[in-house]
Amino acid sequence: MSLNTEIRNQYQPVIGLEIHAQMLTNTKAFCTCSTDFHTPANTNVCPVCLGNPGVLPVLNSRLVEFIVKMGLSTNCKIRDKSIFARKNYFYPDLSKGYQISQFDTPICYDGHIDIELKSGASKNIGITRIHMEEDAGKSIHDFSDHETLVDFNRCGVPLIEIVSEPDINTLEEASAYLNKIKQILVYLEICDGNMEEGSLRCDANVSVMLKDAKELGTRTEIKNLNSFKNVTDAIEVEIERQIEIVEAGGRIDYQTMNYNAKDKKTTPLRSKEFAHDYRYFPEPDLVFVTVSKEEKNKIGSNLPEFPTEKKQRFIKDYSISEGDSTVLVQSKEYASFFEEIIRSLKVKNEKSFNIASSWMNIEVGRVLNELKTDVSKFPVKPEKISSLIDFISEGKINKNSAQDIFNEMIETGKDAEDIIKDKNLIQVSDTDEIDTIIKKVLTESSGEVERYKSGEKKLAGFFVGKIMKESKGKANPKIVNELLLKNLTEAN
């Protein structure tokens, strides 16, 4: 499916995202069953989360603490008093026939976050509400074309649902918003953000309207998108589908859609439900949820430094580039690892900070990709990397030697200093010694010197190569270039 660009540009997509995040509590929302994802199917269950007759749910207080953290971090208002509701519907993996959620009194509401775009601009995206609910089980269709298996382990796992305003108008904005929400959740340590394991899932509400229209188009909701790519791909496909229908004179139905990543198609699942279809009513077995001003202040005073603020601090305190800072703050652990390197440096100046940020993003990043691991399991401790960076910033080793040393540190666990001593890798910075080597090389290359004097300036690289070879790679390149130019100028 590919629309004519001219036609596509006549329409304005309108997008809202509903993000479901599993909370990192040890037990479920209303019972003491474990939330461990890796246990065998149907073992983390009890009469409460299965909804057996006569059972009474008891609210997990950590769920309330976590959602208030998220609400405060996204500039939401926090209700002093909110209630739970029963959301009634039938589905094979919802054993009790209803889901405990919140309806007309979500605990967090009227918030917003700012997203950063590639152009350097920022955009404010409103957050309608964030509410608490329990997860349903999981239907498994992979083992048979004719049967569905059900795993109830996920029943009752605590969720928060973050519902945005329809303020998103491009795929870039959708991706930036989802990434920002994920970053906040992970920085707060209330969700691991693992979309593959279902810890983070997204529904996308999509409509289109002519750019000069005053009313929004009819929206559809694409359910259960479990990767950043699927979110943007599904939205793009649905935008094009809707524009084609409107251009052909048809109308968009208010529907729930499924996205098939293999075929890159959205298809209707069912007519979209209205609130009355769920027969919401207050949950009779749970009391009001109250959050005092003192509790809000206590939670608010313990919020972490978030990526945007951390990025600006890195730029200000360490004089590193915006690009390097953006990469460094993508993960809380990654940023912490970098700052541990900084704290352990003997020489703390702009030069060493820039070497550290470059080394972190290039060399550490490379090894993480090769090992397919995260920075918490990196084989070399930050303080050992600091020692290597000290040698580099002080000019005691050159870049090529540093990379070899780093690779050996990864393989053997040895300290940089021990490797440098064992292999005699200390860089030669003695000007007299380097000048002697340069004069020897120029004497042995008299023909090339004459050609250089005749205008073949590119031969400077040839001389540098010979000098470095003569010094066994240990001559300081900066001093080599300075003294070589001086010698060649004098030769003229």
C-alpha cells in the first residue's frame, strides 16, 4: 500500500497512545501470588487472581506508590481519593469475567510531557489519565491451528495504563513519546520496559482529517503492539488505509484493529466498545484509595534525575556534545556507568571527559553489542576503564595502543597499567628522541623529501607512517606531526 505523496500531504493524522506498563512488584495487584515471568504456566495462581466465588482482593500498596511516582513524573494531578471499578467482559484468559480497573476516577489525570524531535524542536503531549488495573491472562495460539492454550500466570499482575491526548501527528512524534514514557518508567525502576515479555504494550488510536477540516475523523484502535517498530509500522499502515477509504468516498468505522507485522496489514477485530458495553460499576470488595498530601510530597522528593535533566547536566558539567549526551542517558544504568568512570578519573578536565564519553559510546557500546548484554554485566569495571582513559588523556599511550589494551582487558580482566608495563607500551613524548627518529627517516627517504619539496604534500602521511614504524608505534602522533613539519620546512 503506497499513497500518492500529494494526496497523503492533504491529510493530518491524529494519534493517541494507550501504554500498558507492568509494575515491578514482587506480588500481584490484589493477592500474594508471584509476578515472576519465567515460572511454568499456571503455577503463579490462587483463588483470588482466578476469581473463585467468595474471595476478597486486597490492594498491593506498592502499586499505589508506583503509579503516584509515574503521575508526578509526568506532571499529572493526583486525586486524594479514587476508586476501583469492575470492567466486565468475556475473554477465555479472563477467568473471573471482569477486570478490576479504574473508570471515572483515575488516580492520575491532566498531565503532560515534552518530547524532543530530530529537528531540535520540542512538543508538549498531553496525558489524559493514568490508572491502575490488573492484567488478564495470556492466550497462546502458537502450538496448534485448532486449539488455544491459556496461561493464567499473568492474571492479576499489576498494570498502569497511560492514556495520551490525541496530540501526536507524526510517526516520529509517536516513537519519541513512547520512548520518553519508557525512559521515565525505567528510570523510576517501576517497570523494566521489556516489550518482548509484554511488560510494556501499546494500543494506538488513529484517525485522519483533511488539514483544513475542523472536526476530527473517526478513530480506530490498533491493539497490543509489542515493539517500537510495530507501533510506527501499524500506525503508518492504518493512516494509509483510512486515507484510501476516505478518498474512495467511503467512511471509517469505529473499530478495534489487529496489526499483522508479517503482512503489514491492519484488519478489523470487532466493533469498538463504548464504556456502557463494559458495564462499569464500583468494585464492591475494595475501599477508596486515598493519597495524602504528605505521601505525595514524600514520593515527589525521592524522584530520580530524568534523562532530559541528566543530559543537560552532562553537557554543562562535562562539556560533552549533545549527541554523546543523548546516547549516554538512554539508559539509567548506562548513564551511571559513565559517571562512575568520571568519578574515578585522576585527571578531571574537558579533555578527559570527552575521551570518556567517546570511549563509552564507541568502545563500550561496541563490546555490549558483540556480547549481546547490558552494561550491568560489562566485564570491565568503570574504575578500570578510568585508569585507561587517564593514560590516554595524559598522552602516555596512543589511540591504537589503547584499543589493543582495552581488548586485552576485556579478554583477560587485567588492569590497563599491568598490560602497558608488560608490553612496554608507554608512548614516547620526548621531543629529542622523536626528532632523532624523524631526521633518520628523512635522511633515508631523500627522494621522497625532494618530491615533497616539489609540491607532493600528501607524502607527509608516508613520513608519519615510517616514523611510527621506526618508533614501534610508541611515538606521540601530535609531537611527530609538529616536529615533522618543522624538519620539512627547514629542509626547504
